[in-house]
Amino acid sequence: MTTQPLLATAPPSREERATINLRDLLEEVVRKQASDLHITAHERPKLRIDGSLVDSDVRDVLTPKETLLLAYSM
């Protein structure tokens, strides 16, 4: 039995990760019955639910470029 050494792999870079898209965010707004979606650079997307701002399911903080792309996608 021969075994191959496991190669250490770095976590995917931000460019390699799936991009955040507006449709997914809006589907979360509907699913959670939020009234607003707040998109700000250097923050996680936020939803207004029952008057309170809560973090979206998106785990990453938005870069300025991602924020701009989300805005332009409308």
C-alpha cells in the first residue's frame, strides 16, 4: 500500500470565493420578512427585522468593490 503525502492547501483567497449576489440577499430579506437591506463597505450586509438591524447570513465583510458591484447590479 502506497500513500501519498497530503499537500497543505491555503484557504481560498477572496477572489476565489463565490461572490455575494443581490438576488441571494433579497431572497434572505423575503425569507426573514425583513423590511430593509443595508449594504455598506467594510461591514456585513444587514437586515432590518422588527425595527432592529441584524447581520445577514453572509459571513464576509463586504469590500468596497463588492459593495459597488452590488449597487450597480440593480
